[in-house]
Amino acid sequence: MAEPDKPDATVPRTNFVDGFLRSPLSGIAPWIVMAIMSGPGRFGQAAAAALGLTLIVMWAGSRRGIKVHSLEVFGAVVFAAFVGLGVWGSPALVNWLELWAGEITNGLLALYALATLAIRRPFTIAYARDTVDREHWGSPLFIRVNYILSAVWAGAFLINTAVGTFGDAVLHDGDNFWTGWIVQLAVTLIAVAITEFYPDYARAKFLAATGESAEAPPSFGKLLDWLPGFVIGIDIAGWVSDSFPAPVGIALIVVGVLAGAVMRKLFPEKDLDQPSSAS
């Protein structure tokens, strides 16, 4: 994610890897891995995978001259502690962690994001500074965009904590297809879409308001272009895991195809594929 101003020529985003490492997603990805992999008999493996990905992100970033961010340090500490608990914790503790690992993970992330907002250092701002000239770091637009994006992620983490808790405490099913996987993934994808969309939108609106440019803001369709594929993906995952009957699967395929057609009608491809001014 980048603040919608001129990118810093000293840190060009030349490929997918560089773009990923300068995005908040690089710090969040290990937490997603932890939440997805954790479950009965998998707590230690999930923690080790999340720790490994965190260390890889930190190492790869340092190799490209990208400083280590506080989210990565926080993740490394938490995942190392989880690995230790998985190895040396009592069976009862490990069983408890296996049940609640997803909620603990999302809850810690929510607390982290809220804490950065409380101390007026929204966590996305560290990543934005990797791609924006220093002269823009104090601009109201830069600061506002990062407050909003950090708040969006904090809200996503809180929602996922609540959804996972409902699955575990109310449904008594930690691997529930909907509460453990689909709803939380949808919430995460919405946060990702907003992260990609809002900086360009805010920049275009700001330039239009000041009369500096007549550049059109990106289409709102960019917020939903993940949805048709996601619905079809739910169908495939549900059939493979026998999470719902065939009629539901057929209905989801129809919904996914129709959603794609509606998206193409309402938001032509030329609108969805506008160049990103923040990248």
C-alpha cells in the first residue's frame, strides 16, 4: 500500500516481490497462515510456518534495502512464543491453544492495530513510507489515508475474532466451513480490496477538490472484482470438503457466473483495469 502521492524514486516497486514486501500484506500474511493452518493437532506446525514466513519476509526485505517493520517484529515474537508453547507446553495447554489459536491470532492483531491508532502511529504508515517521498510524510492526505486503512484492518481483525469465537464457543466446531474459513476469508479480502482501492480514490478526490487534476477516481467495481471468483472458489472448496450438498454447490456456481456478468456490465473492464496511481 502506498499513500496516493508521488512514489519515491529511490525505492521503486519493480516487481511483485518488492511490491508485496512494501505492502502491509507482507506483515499480515504470516498471521493469516497461522489462523488458517491452526487446528486440532496442528498448532505447533502452524506457529512454525508463520514464524518461518515472518523471518523470510524480514530477510527478503533487508536484502532489498527495506527496513524491518514493527508488525514483523511483533509477529516474530508472538510466533516464537507459540512455537515454544507448542514444544514445551502441557498437553492441556496445547489442546486449548489448538482450539482458540485463530481467535488469539486475530485478537492480538486487532489489539496491535488499535494500539498503533491509539498512539497515533497507524501501522500502515510504516509501509507507505517505503514508497512515498519523505516530503509527503506529514501531509494531511498521507496521514488520513493511513489512519483509515489501519482502522479498516483493525475492524477486519475484530470481526474475524468474533466470527471464530462464535464457531468455537457457540457452534462448538473449530473447523466449521463458514465461521472458520469462508466468512473470515471474505472479510480479509474486503480489507485487501479497500487497501488497494482507497489510496487512489482519496488522491483523485483530493486533486479534483483542489483543481489540480481532472483525473477520474478508480471505479468502485475494484472493491468487488474478487467476489465472482471467491463465490466459485467457495463452491469448489465446499464440494471437495462435503460441507454442503450438491444443490447448494450448483446454486453457488450460478451465483458466481451471474455475479461476474453483472460486474462486467456495471463496471466495464476498462474501468476495473485503470492504472494505479499509488503503485
